[in-house]
Amino acid sequence: MKSVLFDFSGTLFRIESAESWLRSALRTAGVAMPGLELAEKARALEEAGALPGGASPVRVPDELAGLWRVRDESAELHRAAYTGLCRQVPLPDPALYDALYDRHKAPAAWSPYPDALAVLRGLRERGLRVGVVSNIGWDLRPVFREHGLDAYVDTYTLSYEYGVQKPDARLFTIACEALGADPRRTLMVGDSRSADGGAAALGCAVHFVDHLPASERPDGLRPVLELVG
């Protein structure tokens, strides 16, 4: 292998819990909510799939189904899809729906997996080029910079910047071209078999990790160093 592509959410980084997410948005909006109610609302938001990078929706409402399928193709679609899911849960102030969306884009809402830095540094020491390819509706580069991982990433290929989302092979083609990489000598690392598995159509090797809270997956990325030799 000469190059490695990584997914972002659930692979290199994990979003905060739904309770932490809601608590932060409430604080920003200046809205008070009793602890028991906060926990109940957080559970309802999680079930609705309203937290990007969190759990998938238990059920996407019919009126949002079409939007949900293409949510990562633009910033506008992404915001509309997730604020739409948020609005399935009644909240005391309508401004909270946008506050929740804005909170999930903050670097403080994300934590790198415990072994992410060591693995990215190890790839750099081996002379491999590294790219991030993500289905997303906003610029994640500040998250990498804030957490000190940007220095180990050569390129970012983000779906909303190209209007194409994984598993479409076109996004992986763009990512490989940005790296100057031969897909047949490239490893794609991700947590979604349906989305990240699309890289196999180009001839990339694919390795999957489990989408778990960071505290429950301390060394899930380390096999990547063995796979690249």
C-alpha cells in the first residue's frame, strides 16, 4: 500500500453524546431545562437520528425520506435533513434546532479515537500519503486542526464540496486523484460497509472499524499499520 483513505465520523473521530450535545446547545441559547427532561429529550433526539455522527434514525419520516437520501450532497441539504429530524422532537425554543445543528460542527463536539494520532503519525513515518473522504455537509478541517491531526492529512475530499456522496465511486476517484494515488495500492478505512465499501469498485482494499464511542474503541485503528506493511 502507498496511500490510505479514512472516513471521518465513526472512524477517526466520534461525536459527543446526545446529552452533551443538547446541554451545550441549551447553554448557547440561554435556555434552562431540568435534568430529567434534558435526558428524555436527548433520548428522543437520538432515536430520531438528529445528531449527525450519532445513531441512525429509527425511522425517517416520509416527508424527509427523499431529502435524507441525498443529505450529504450539499451544505443546504445536510442542514435541512438534520434540522428536520430535530424538529420531530418538541423543544421549548425554536432557535434550538439551528443551535443544535451548529453545535455539532464545533471542534469541541468531536473527540479523536484514542489511537488516531499514533496511527496517522505511523503512516506518515512510513511515507504513506493520507486522505480523508467523508459524507458530510460542512468543512471538517477545523476539527482536525483543533485536535492536532491536520498535520498528518494530505488531502480532504468532502461530499458536499463535489455534490457526490459515498458509495458513489466518483467520490473515491476524486480522493485518489487528489492524493495522486493508484486505487489498487490504496486502503480505504471506514465504519460503514454500505458507504465506505464503495471504494472496492475502484480496486481499493477496504478495512472496516466499529462505530463505537471513543472510550469503547481504544485501539480499533491500529490494525491499519499492519495492513499497510
